[in-house]
Amino acid sequence: PAYKDSGVEWLGKVPEHWKVVPLKFLSRRVQNGSTPPTSNEAFYHAGTVPWYGPSSCGYEEQVGKPVRLLNEMAFQSGVARLISAPALLVVVIGATVGRMALLNQNGATNQQITAYELNTKQVIPAFAIKQLRPAESWLRGTASTATIPILNTSIVSRLLVALPPLPEQIAIVEYLDAQTAKIDAAMAAARREIELLREYRTRLIADVVTGKVDVREVAAQL
């Protein structure tokens, strides 16, 4: 296929029939999070809505554990904002600025995260996160560092996404999921082998230093 310059340094050339559009044009709504006053325990008591912070955005594509659960009262009182999934979460304040995660169920965030509620008629969420994550280090480079790192949300909103038609996005995601599953399985097997070797090493040391294994003949030959 013919290619064109995407205008994005971490993407390079893309197929000519792909569109290149800013992230904000793929979003139904963009909103910053908030923190309900902790002095009012009613906002947190018997909470049911997950509330996320930067610690929830790790190295996995999906958002991790929520910091706390919020009561519906927090939203009714206007001290918390509900995010309608699917949404792309971007850390904009703190040591991990630029880090992204995908939110697949409704939730909320604190003020350190900006949420981009994705328009699924234009972009497959899994495609968006896979393409945008390479931009994390570039975003960190744009953050102000006077006190704590802070990203300019307008810069995040202008991040360019190279967008194929929806059927092609689905095919790309399915292919990547199948291929990365093989890699993940190989990594898991390797980790298990390392764990077994560590267990063997620990047991060997314990058996030798407690005299359960006689090594005098071997030692004499060293």
C-alpha cells in the first residue's frame, strides 16, 4: 500500500487511506477528575463507584485497582464527576505524568487524571491505547517541572491518532492480541523457571550449610 507521513514522530509513515486526527476529535467528552472532601465520610461510606488515581495507572493497558470507592452521594452533590466508559485516562499531574490506561467501566478519578470518553463509532478503545502509549515518554518531556510535573491538557488533547477504518482497527487489535498472548505465555513460563531455580538455589544453600549434603570430597577437588 501507499504510505504518507503521519506528522507524528513516534509513528512515522502510515497507510495513505488512514486519517490522522487529534485525540479530542475522537472523544465524546473530556473532563478532569476531582477529590470529594475526605472530611465527609458519607461520600465514601458503602461506596460502589470506583475512584482512580495515578497509582491505578500502571504498565498494563487496563486501569488497575481503584484508590477508593465513592458513594453515589458524591456525584449527586457535584463533588465528583462520573466518567462514562470506555475512556482513556491520562495522568497529568505528578511523577507519572503521561501514563495512560483504559477504563472499561464507569468510574471517577482524582484531579491528577484527565479522562477522554472515547467515541466508539470512530475508534476501538483497545486500538487507541495501543497506538497512544508510545507517546507517554514524549508527553513526559513536555511537562513543566518547576515544582511537580504538570502536563498541559491542551497538548494531550492535540495528540494525533492515525486512524484506519473500524474493520481494520478490529483486525489490528485481534492480530496483536493473538501475537502478544504467545509472548505473554513465554514470559510466564520463563518467570516460573526462574522461580524454580531460585527455590532450588535457596534449598541447596540451606542443605549445604546445615550439613545435610556432604561436600568434603567435592571441596577437596576444587
